[in-house]
Amino acid sequence: MNYDTPLKVLLLEDYDLDAEMVKRQLKRVHPNWEVEHVTNKTDFEKFLVNSQPDIILSDYNMPSYNGMEAFLTVKGLNLQIPFIIVTGELPEEVAIECIKEGVDDYIIKNSLLRLNVAIQKALEKRIISNNLEVSQHRYHQIFQNAGVAIAAFQAPLMMSRFIDTLNKKGSKEIS
């Protein structure tokens, strides 16, 4: 993926100073990326309905919404958008729960240097996942639309049976 192409980043962050800090970090490396900042659940959901971002960055701790709820909203809408939690602090067990649910990564705000690498990995992971889905769909289409039967054989098993058959035929000819 070419990371110089403009990407649309949705940033869910209730605290304006933290949002500016994240934007500065992104613009430092990717000045042409468009960062859309929303501060609450209503605006977040409205943005998802009206426009699809390339990646979502979300704070975890907000007054009436949290990063996991935001991720589950995205998942519930069946959107395949990379999602990274960017938060002040996150207990390890919560971080593990988020990753198990499908969040791509989490970044602690006082360590934003890793943010661009995390974004790159999340975008690459999504591309690989999409390519796998396309490949699996094509595979299933081939088998569903085949005009003749298609079978998969294991070569060692076939060779073993073939050798057994030859041995049987050879022993019959000898006797």
C-alpha cells in the first residue's frame, strides 16, 4: 500500500488537546492525510453512516462511551475498517480483551512514536485479510460452478494404492 496517498482517518477523542497531539503526530509523517475528529458517540455513528474512513483511531476512556463500545459499533455495522485504540492508560487485561475482540492495536498516548507503524501494520493486515476473503470466495465459486466433479487426492495415498495394485497384478501373473 502506498502511504503517500491521502487516507481518511476518523479520530474519536473527547479531549481536544489529545486530539491535536494525535493529529500532529500523523501530519508529521503523512501531511496529506485527512483527519476527521469527533468527540462523542452520536457524531461517531453519524460519520460512519455518511462516510467510510480508511482507519479509526479511538480513545478508550470517554465520559459516555469507550473504545471497545466504539469498536463493537463498527463491527455491528459489518464495516471492515482497521481500528486502533489510542489512550492515556489501559489495563493489560482490557487491552488483551480488545485485541481478542478484533481491535488491531492499542497505543498509549505518551508513546505516540509507534502510532504510524501501528497504522501501517493495521492497514496491511486489512489488505491481507481482504485478499484472503477474495481468494476464498473465488475458490468456492470454482467448486460450486464446476460442470464436472472435482476431487482432491493425496499423492502418497494414491501412489500406495497404485503400487498395491501393481503388486497384486504381478503376483497373479507369476503364479
